[in-house]
Amino acid sequence: MNVSTAIAERFSCRSYKTDAIPGEMIHTILEAGRLAPSACNQQPWRFAVVTSDDARTKIVETAFLKGIPMKWALNAPVFFVLGMVRSTTTHKVAPLLSGIDYPWVDIGIAGEHMALQATELGLGTCWIGWIHKKRLRNIVGWPRNIRPAAILTCGCPAENTDHPRRGRLELNALTSYIK
Ligand SMILES: Cc1cc2nc3c(=O)[nH]c(=O)nc-3n(C[C@H](O)[C@H](O)[C@H](O)COP(=O)(O)O)c2cc1C
């Protein structure tokens, strides 16, 4: 699958088969995150791979914020928890001058590398940002310097999975050309 196809095929998968994902696939997805670019090559991402039923259930029941129904995530056999470590210079001092919060940009790139890699492997993913970061950190056993930033659910899409194409703004509403 080429990159354009992976970009076109990826969608937020909210219906999974419960079958486990082979370890090599998990490794390939993690590698795709690891190879992402980052400001000053700081690589602020950390990954926790959650596969046990107990831990995933605990995350869904206690570390998802209320208000958005997300019980569907229970069926996803893998949660990639994306964490962030802040460096002093690039992540604390530089943003005071530039106003750009670099590690969030970096985590977004790494996570989407992973989502696209999963797509190539025939897997579905969904970003989850509606999380309680302290509870999630406790469940995955991270120290205080790693801040949970998001979860990517991952697994084989269920047979009947609907792929709703979410609308996108037209390019001309998003783009200006400066010649
Ligand atoms: C940073 C981020 C956080 C998101 N958080 C959630 C979430 O908490 N729950 C959820 O069901 N979907 C979540 N999504 C998925 C978006 O709703 C989805 O990407 C968007 O509606 C576009 O649909 P598509 O991914 O199918 O193209 C999130 C996506 C991103 C990028």
C-alpha cells in the first residue's frame, strides 16, 4: 500500500474484532512512531502497549472522561498509550520565544505515523484524546515526568464496520497561495 492509499483508507475505527494482534505487527507500528520527526530531534514520545483485558477495561472504565460514549474501545485488543516527556530547552524555553508547543506537534506526527502504518497492515485505529491523564498514568505505571497525551486503539476492524467518511473542509477554504 502506498502512502496516498493509506491516508485515504484510514478512518476512526470504533468497531473491532477481539482477536489479538501479532507481536510483529505491534512492533512494526511502534517502529513507525519511533521514526517520526520531532523538534530538535527530541523524540518526546513514550509508548505503553496495553493488551491485557484487565488493564484495557480499567482504562475504559476509569481513565476515559465522561460525556462521550466510548465503550466500543473495550473490543480493541491493543491500546497504544502515547506519552510525552518534556525537555528543558526545546519544550520549555523555546516555546516561550516562539509560542509553539513543540512536543504536542511531535506526538501528533508520531501517532499518525502509527495510525497509517496500522492501516497498511489492514488494522483499524482510533485516536482518543478524551482521557484522564493522571488515572491513565497510574494504570500504565509511568512516572510523573511522562504525561499521557492520547491513546490509539488498534485491532482488526469488525466485519460490519461502517467507514463513515467524515466531512472535510474544501482545500480552497483552508489554503492561501502566496506567489
Ligand atoms: C487528537 C485527537 C483526539 C481524538 N479523540 C477522540 C476521542 O476521544 N474519542 C473518539 O471517539 N474519537 C476521537 N478522535 C477521532 C476524531 O473524532 C476523528 O478523527 C474525526 O472525527 C475524523 O474522522 P476520521 O478519523 O474517521 O477521518 C480524535 C482524533 C484526534 C486526532
